[in-house]
Amino acid sequence: MTVNYVNEINNNYMIISEEGLSPGFAEKMLMRNKIPGALKLEIEDIDDSFKYKYVINARQSMEKYFNYQAFNVESLKNFVIDLNKTMIALREHLLKEDSIYLSKETCFYNPATKEFEFCIYPENSRDFMADLREIFQFILSRVNHEDQESIYLGYDLQELTLKDNFCMDILLERILRQSTNYAEEKEESVKPETAYDEEDNSSDNFLAEFKLDEELFDEIRQNSAESEEKFETGKLPNLNIFKKLSRIGNDKEKYEISKFPFIIGKNGGDVDLKLESQVISRFHAVITFDGKKYYIEDMNSKNGTFVNSKRLEPYKKAKLSPGDDVSFANLAYEFF
């Protein structure tokens, strides 16, 4: 099975290809119904060779979006709620819950609505519970490590998925209590006299296992140190001058690139270079530096990112060199 991303005239797609695909009842249900939380599915048939095409306009894969933005309490809650909503909708349409292709590459986030959407792949043979646990490991590595409330919630959710009696209701209960009495729960959980009753499997007693202290936070920070570097505002190392983007045809419009990753888009405080134009996506592109070379990557923008007039494929890095022409839709700049 292969997963690719393509730009077409009307839509951006994530495409899943696999030998032996044979669309049936489930595929027809997905294409004929708008299922909450499910990416829209289109199927391309060329000489009985099928491709499953999922519309991903204005959405970012979890892997890419949360590579540059940290999970917070709101996004943690939204993920659990949206996943549960999708699972319920699948049951109502007589579809299997484990047809959700649950991975950081195939789950998508909509920055405008702050909702998560999922790839429903009826041919899916992956272990749903194993994938769910792996997703929460990823989430924990991307949680905002400066926010103890986010760490506390992320750690609890990840640990709950490891319990033998796990079900989605346990996660929902934890999310609900996060919304209503987090402060009270936090205070109670750190009391030294609190004991855990092994005979009681309720999430209330389960949470009492954890002592919310600096030792816990230090452990989480240490385990995700490599990931945290991606959230830091890192200035260019050992360089006397910063790189810049200069608007072609307007020498006065120059932007200094003084940190990496450097995100271009129009989503307010979440980007480093905000371009006010209807042709620019909320998260349009990102420039990165690996210590030796510069790269640019299209972030699934609607109108594309171009280097020297060549359109980039979504989520595929392209090398940047001084003097290259870089266009975000029809806004052209020189990288120097």
C-alpha cells in the first residue's frame, strides 16, 4: 500500500493505492453519505485499477501540523471528541469502526474549525488499538511541555489507552472532567494519602496512581527532548547574516528569516510570515534548515508553492539555494 499527496485542478488529495482493491458496500456508503469526521472519498477506476482519493483541502496532516504547533488542552480534547463522533457515525452507517486508518500521516486537522478528520479505508487490516496507542505516543511527544495542564491530560490519555479494559468512554469521561473540575482533580491527585484500589477499575482511582510533580514532567520532557527542539525558536547557527525573502518587483518588501522552522501563511499568530491575500492558505509553506542546507515544503496549500516556476508536491521538501525564485500562489519572492 502506498500513500501519496497530489494537487489537482479542483482539489488536493491524499491517495491510497493498493493491489487488489475492489470497492463494495462500504465504499458506496462513504461516497453517498456525508459522515461526520470522515474525509470525503472519491474512487478513481482506470482499467479496474482503483485509487482511493481523499479530499484534504485546507487541512493539514497531524504529523505536519503538530510538527510545528504543540498540542494543548483544547486540541487534545478535540481529538478525543472528534474520533468518538466519527466512530459513532460509522456504526450508524453500518460501517466498521476499525476501518479508520489511524495514523499521524492519515489523520487530518482543520486549523479553521479546529476539528480532526479521519481517513476511512474499508480495506484497512491494521490493528486499531495498536494504532490508537501509537497516536497517543505521538501526541504526548508533541504536547506543550511548558503547560502542566496539557502534560497532565496528555499523559493520562496515553496511559488510559494501555489499560486492558480500555474503551472510548474512559477517554471521554476524562475529557469531560477536564472541562468541569480540572483544578479540583489536580489538587486531589497530589495528596500523599490518596490510595489506588486495585479492585476498582474506575478512571477516578486510576488517575490517583500518578503524582503530579516535577519528576513526572522532567521524565516527559526528557523522553521528548528531540521533539521539543522543533518547537523552539532557533536562530541561525554560526551565520553572520540572515536569509531573506524579497518580493520580486518590490524591493521594499523584504522579510528576514531569523528562525527555523519559518512558516508562511495567513493564519495570524501561528505563522512567522503573514501574507494577506486570498490566494494564500492559512498554512501555506515552511522553510527549514538542517545546519547545512535550506529546504522549503508546501503545506498542502490550495494554490501551490513554486520554486523556479516548478510547483512542489505537498509535504515533499525541495532544496532552496540563494537566488532561487519562490512563489506562494502568485506572490513571487527571491530567496537570498
